[in-house]
Amino acid sequence: MQQRKALSCDEAFFLSEKIFQNFITYFKPYAGQKIHIFVPIEKFNEIDTQIFINYFLAQNIRVYVPKVIEDQLITIEVFNDTVFEINSWGISEPVSNEDSGEDYFHYVITPLLYCDRNGNRVGYGKGFYDGLFQSLSPETKKIGVNYFDPDDSIDDVWENDIPLHYLVTPTEVLSFFSGLE
């Protein structure tokens, strides 16, 4: 968190663009695919996913974002005209509370603080994404994005933690599981 907060706005945007380019080059998303992606928390200097969202919408890729309602994460499909508001955590969310009911996405682009070389991620400790991952089709590829390379290992992995399939950084795309290309 401290490394991320130390980045200037320009550095964070530059690295976000490199992460976006690595994602596009590696995964080659196309029209009609369904992608679930987080909206960044600006005060935490998260990856600027608006770059991704704008591209996906322009390419007719279906975009879904999370929204938390009473400690439950739901998935809302968004469009160019979707109205957003800032919630109590400082996260921009759609005004709509209509859950899409989707349980299959081609990709879920996931926020994280860091992850290890096995795809184990550390988030913010609320467990929202572990819950989301449990509810999804096993074919959904779980992709973390981070400004920094993964750590060697995370010591406190819980049995209910669900690892990522990939990590996209400004310099590379790491695959944690074979056979998922």
C-alpha cells in the first residue's frame, strides 16, 4: 500500500496504461465477451481501470462492475450512459442496484494489494472477491492487476482463498496455472 501511495498521479497513470496494454496484447478481448472489472479507489492509488472500461465499451465488450449492498457484492452491467455515484468508501458505483445475475465472465479483473508467485492475492480483508470467485463458473479467468511484481509467497493463505489465474503488471503477464491459455 505504501509503495502504491508513493507513486505520483503521472506515474500511476503511466503504469496503468502499461498494464492495460499488456492485458490487451496478451488476452486480446473481443466484442461480445463479458468482463467484470473493478472501479478504482482513487485515494488508494489503484490501477486506473477507466482506461480498460472505456476501451471495452468502445469495442462492444460487455462490462460488469461490482457494487456492495449490505455486505454483499453484486454485479451490475454498465454502459456508456450508466450513472455512477460515490459510496461511503469513496468508490464510484452505478446508481442501479439491479444485479445482472451473471455467473460466467471471460475475465474478472481483480483489485489487490499484492500477490505471490502462486497467484494467492491479498486484498483489503473484506472477502468480497473470494465470495465472488466462489459463485462463478470455473472457466472464468481471474486476473489480478498490480503496479509491482509478485512476492515470493504469502504466509497466511486461508483454505477458502481462491488464487488468481494471472497477474498483469507493467512489465509482464504471469500465468499461475497451466492449461488455461
